[in-house]
Amino acid sequence: MRRFKYGFLLASLVLAGTVQAQEQWSEDMGHLDDLNSKTTATFKTTRVATGHSVEQCKAGVLDFRVNHRFGRISDGFSSFFGLDDAVTRIGADYGITDYLMVGAGRSTLNKEYDAFAKVKILGQAKKRSPVTLNYLAGVYVVAEKYPVNDVPFINRFSYAHQLLVARKITDKLSIQLMPTFMHFNRTALPSETNNMFSMGVAGRYKLGKRLALTAEYYYTPENMKRAGNVNPLTIGLDIETGGHVFQVFISNARGLSERSLFTNTVSQWQEGQIHFGFNISRVFSLY
């Protein structure tokens, strides 16, 4: 009987130690998971405004997008506050994997076709990385007629390479940097360089459960700007409405691609030359 009591006591101690060790292991693993878990929803969609954000389409997800920019509001009734000079881009993005997405679209401005691939390199996590890092490569083809007919087709191409570096600082505030390199096979003027560098900065501040303030700005050195162009600045609102995100903007830019931002931004904020615009995004899960 005494042996049974000692055996029971020993078994109880072993069981208690095992349970305590299991609880400690679970606590340690939970802490480790918390440190390694990636930050989500740095931005609400794959675009901040015209430019890309670090967000990706998940594998098997198709994102159908309609982007619209009106003419200058300051033109008044002559263009019905920009309505007569509207520019539209229709496109689609697709997630091949959770880390690789591709997309293509067509814009009425310059009859431009564009395509891109975006790769997620790093995801923000407490211990693993302080930022999310993506790489974007884009190609753009201008299909409108040139004043001269002997322009080789290859000269209609432009290319973009861009890093997207973002950090979700708080649940409400996100900041992103976008160093951008553009190459133009053909320039409008002999004095313009074929290569161009620009630094972009963007941000998002959550105002409510379904509303966020966004901003996007690109700075290009004066000696690299296209003739007549100024730096594009866009301020907008993200509005979540069920199955899609509705984005509205005011901007001095009409372009709807990286190339267009640097070749078609001739309106100036200080002159009141502002354009109203919006993006509509609708996602579909294909599998």
C-alpha cells in the first residue's frame, strides 16, 4: 500500500511537471509565432493611387480594375469641370502565388498598353524584418500615331523598375518609399535623357473602420524631368464597400501608369489645375 502511495505521488509530480513544461512550451511557441507573424493590410489595395503598394493579390485571385481621371476642374463649364477630357484605364491583376502577381491594362491616354510583374521579397515581421519589400518591373507601349511615320516600333516602348519599401508603423499609419528607374527607348526632345530616376513616397492613415486617407508624391530631379512636366502629387480616400474598394482622388496627374506619371503631369497645384479621379477594384477568387 505504501509503495502504491509513493508511486502515485511520483506519477503526480511527473505529470505536473509535464503539464507545466507543455504550458511553457506553448507560451514560448506562441510568443515565437507572434514575433514571426507577418504584418497584414499595410495598404488596403494593390495601388496607393496611381502607383503600386506592397499589397499583392493572393494566389488564384483576379483583381479587375477600372481607373478614371477627369480633366482639370479649373477649366470650368468649357469642359464641364473636366468631364469632357476624361482618361480611363481598364486592367486586371492576377496572383500566380502569394508572392508573385502579374497584371496588364490599356489606357485611353496615348492609347497605352502596360504590363507588369510584382514580387514580394520580404514581409514585415517583429523579429524577421522591419519593412515589407517588393520589386516591380513594368513595360509600356504607346500605340497612338506619332507625327512622323518612320518611328521604329521598338521606340514606342518604355520600361520601369521599382522597389516598394513599406512599414506599417501603427494599426492606423503606413508609410512607403518607391525608388523608381525608368528607361525610354525614345524621348520627345534630343535634350532629354533616356534614363530617369524618381523617388516616390506614399502614406495611408486609417480614419475609420472602412475609411482611410492616402497620399502619393514623386520627386524627379530637374535635369531628368520630361519637358513641361512637374512632380505628381495625389491625395485620396480609400472607401471599403463590401466586395470592392472605391478610391477617390484629387491630383495634378492624369496618367494611369508609371510612364504616364512622368510624361503627362503638366498641371500645377499652385495654379489650381486639379484633376478629380477614382479607382474601382473588384476581386474574384478563381480557385
